[in-house]
Amino acid sequence: MIVIALITAVVWIYLLTARGDFWRALDFDTSVIESPNNTWPSVIAVVPARNEAGVVAHSLRSILVQDYRGSFGVILVDDNSDDGTSEVAQWAAIGVNREDCLSVIRGRHLPKGWTGKLWALNQGVEAASQTEPTYYWFSDADIVYTPDTLRTMVLRADKNNLSAVSLMARLRCQSFAERMLIPAFIFFFQMLYPFRWVNQAGSRTAAAAGGCILVRRAALADIGGLMAIRDALIDDCTLAAHLKRNTGRIWIGLTHRAESIRAYDRLNDIRRMVARSAYAQLRYSPTLLLCTLVGMVIVYVTPPAVALASTPPARYVAIFAWTAMALAFVPTLRFYKASWLWSALLPVIALCYAAFTLDSAAQHVAGRGGLWKGRVQAPRDV
């Protein structure tokens, strides 16, 4: 027991001291200083939307009223919706007197070899490329922005010659399920992709948050466009990896400027969101799945189990590991204005995510991998 407790303690010491300070949640999109000599390159926002009538109006309004001083337009790609998404989008533009800035494209049939979102984005890029903008702004249809979001992203990209700038939008955290599981989702993401490492040119770590990515058009063309990642379920991180390998310069950060208004009121809603791509993250490998599940049990479940069931000195070492785990979670909870008491329950939360990951593998085996909005997108044979 003492050996097991020492292993978990060493793991948490490593995570706290040698993994890019991911747990401190310090990488924010603080304002970039603007000078009188700033030029304002052209930007086209591309918004893929499939049955998003309930949220797209709020999102589009926040995009259309950006206080950006350069040439700016918005293309919404209606990905075969049957709930009136296009009509809602057009009325939203009329409501803020910006209908001249919005173009709505009816998406074509999904071809073999493409995931739905990337196919929709590609159609938007094809339309936008006719005006040769400097940047594409890829935005999900459920993200709402403050008016200065685009301006600060462009300033950061131009000042640092970045290929992409991505903001980790704050997910909704209101229901019990959201308060329990959403902060941990961000915590685990930052653990997997420490933002400080992503933002270092010499690091191989690459990631992006698909809800909000500003991409330099020339950089996207250099990697072969979205065609190069057309079958990726984890499209954001795959795109980031391609861009970083090509240029070495991308950036991701937390933000208060972008918020998702998509509700995950039930645990099952979050399960579906995670299960959609968790097994793809593991490259559809049963070996990686087993290692991941065993690793999550050792790292998260073992400390409280040993602390509650063993005797000194193993108990004291396990309490240290459990305390380190809880303290590491607190900054993310603070970011989401969630109770710090959830930090002690991180082992239970981790078990939920382990179950979601196992469910993702089961869905893949059953031929339902990547199921999202009624459409299966993950290949059965990989």
C-alpha cells in the first residue's frame, strides 16, 4: 500500500511542478496593446450550424456587432438543418441591422471521408476565399462574444505572427450536471494540452478549442486546407497540430470574452458530448483505452481509497496525494465560480469521465462512433 501511495504522490508532484503549470489556469487572453499604427486585415467568420435554431441568433448577433475596424463578413453554413436554423440566422442579422454582412449557405450532402463539421467549414472557406481575407474566424453556433473579441484576437495574431489564435470559451455551468462535470472537462483538457506548452514555438504540444479559432488564410492553405484533416473527429487539435508543425506559432488561452450558451442539463448530455470523440482521442486503440482507464484509477481513485482504507504511513502519503489533487483543481473551479468543495470529489468525477470514455469505445465498436445531432461520423474500421 505504501508503494502504491508513493506512486500517486510522485505523479501529483510531477503534475503540479513539471507540466506547464496547467492547473493554475493562468493563460488568459488579456488585452493586447493597440497602437495608432495598427492595420486591420480582412476577416471572414465561418459558422457551421446543424439544427441550432435555439442558440444561433444569440451567437450571430454577438458576431455581427463586433467593433472590428477592418473588412469583416460572416458566412453561416446551414448543415442540412430541419429546424429553421437559416431563417433564425437571417432574422438575427436583420435585428441588428447587419443583414448586409451575413451570407447563408445551404450545405451540400456530406461526402464520404469527411466529418460533418469540417465539411461545413470547408464550404464556408470555399465561399470566403473568393474575397481572399487575411483571416478566417471559425466559430461554433452556440458561442456568444463580447464586442472586442475579434479585435483582440487579430491584434494578438498580427503582433506575434501567429498562424492561429484560439479561445477556450467558458462552457455553461448552471445545472447540477454542469457544476459537477464541466470544470473538470477544462481541467483535464489543460492537463492533456498545457496551454503554456502549446504557446511555446519550440514545443511539440498543439491544441485549439474548436468553438473559437482565428486562422491565417495563408497558413491554412500551406497545410493543404481543411482537406488535410477532413476525417478528424477532434478537428480543433488536429488543425492546431498541422499548423504548428508547419509554422511553429499558435496560441490558446482561457477567456471571459467568449461563452457557450449550450445547455447540458443532464449527466447524459455531457456523456454524449464526451463520448463523441473520447475514443478517437485514443486513436481507437484498445491498448491505449486500457492504459487510460488504469491510469485514471491509479491517479484519481487510489489516493482516497488508500487514505480511507489503509493505515499509516501509507494513509498519510495518500492524504498528501489527495490534497494535492484537490488543490490543483481549485483554480479551475474558481474560474467557473463553482464551489471549492467539488475539489474533494474529483476522484468521483474522474470515474464518470472514465465511464464516458469506455462508452465512447463501446459506441465505436457498435458502429455509432462520433454520433452527434443524429449523424454517425466516426469510421468503424481504422
